[in-house]
Amino acid sequence: MARRTYGDRCGIARALDVVGERWALLVVRELLLGPKRFTDLRAGLPNIGPDVLSQRLRDLEAGGVVERATLPPPAASQVYGLTEWGRELEPVVLGLGRWGSRAPVPSEDAPLGPDAAMLALKTMFAPADGLRARYEVRFGEDVYDVRVAGDRLDITRGTSERPDARIATDPGTLATVLWHDGRADEIAVEGDREAFRRFLDLFRKT
């Protein structure tokens, strides 16, 4: 099946030719923190059907945004990751997140995946002058290393070495505490409580 095109020479239109299909940018969102298996993508996008996800991955691969790789043994699993050009979409996706943060919030039971929650931190990050801190954020089996250095916020998957605080919660609770007046004592914290308080102050209210 031939891919649809806007037939417009404008760079915006040509970008939408590549990533404008439904779900495409959310697939990109799920890969911004690193490659994932197909099943991991399904877990982060629970409302997408497997056939649609397969098609979007094929489209993004054909467009030069996504590439496939095989993990070394013993895993030997096929994973999908962003190409160098695909990784350039990060500021675009974060910009959309900032813009969309003022749109109506869907129902309480609407899912918020682990990677989506961590990217929301990057979207709403308010740089703290001179602050240097490190945090480990854990959503069950999903663990992230969060590093703050002044106006820079870096997030990678994996455990954190000697973090100032370890934070254990779920994506929805974290979002509620940060942006919807939830109670901070609903989040489990190990380590420096003052560092945790500074963490909560790092992100703009919507």
C-alpha cells in the first residue's frame, strides 16, 4: 500500500508525511529513552492493537526514524530503537508535551506509562540554579536514573549509583503529586527527604 502524502514541499508537511499518522509520535515517545522490544512497546501503549503497532513500526522504519537491532545473547531479542535522525525528534515531542499540558486531562483511568511519566518530567522541568542532585525513580520493575545539574535534566533507564533519594511510586501517583495537588506522603522515599522536596519543586505546575 502506497504511503499517503500531503504533496506539499513545506518542511512541516514533509515531517508529517513521516510521523503524522496516528500513534506514530507516541511510538517515538516510547523509544526516546532507549530501544524496546515489541512487547515493551505494547505495554507502554496499551490502547494500540498489535497490527497497528506493527504497521507504524514499518512506516517509521521505512521513513528512517526507527531501526531494528538484535540484543546479544543470552537475550537475543529483537528491539526497536530510534535512528540518529529519529532522536532529533526529542525536542519536538517535549515541545508538544508542554503545549498539550494545557489541554483537558482525560478521565482518571486513562493510562500513563512509565516512560511517558519520565518524559513528562523533562517536559515540565524548571531549571534550579546550581542544584546538583541524583535520584532513582522506581515504578515497580521500571527503574530510572535521574540526574539534575543546574539547567540540565538527564534521564536514563536503569538503577542510580549513590542517589540522593530513591523514589518508589507509580506513574499516576507521581503525576498527581507533581501537578494535581496530590499528597507527597503517598510516595515512598528512601534517603534525603530534603533532596526529595527539591525534586518536587523542579517541575512546573500545569
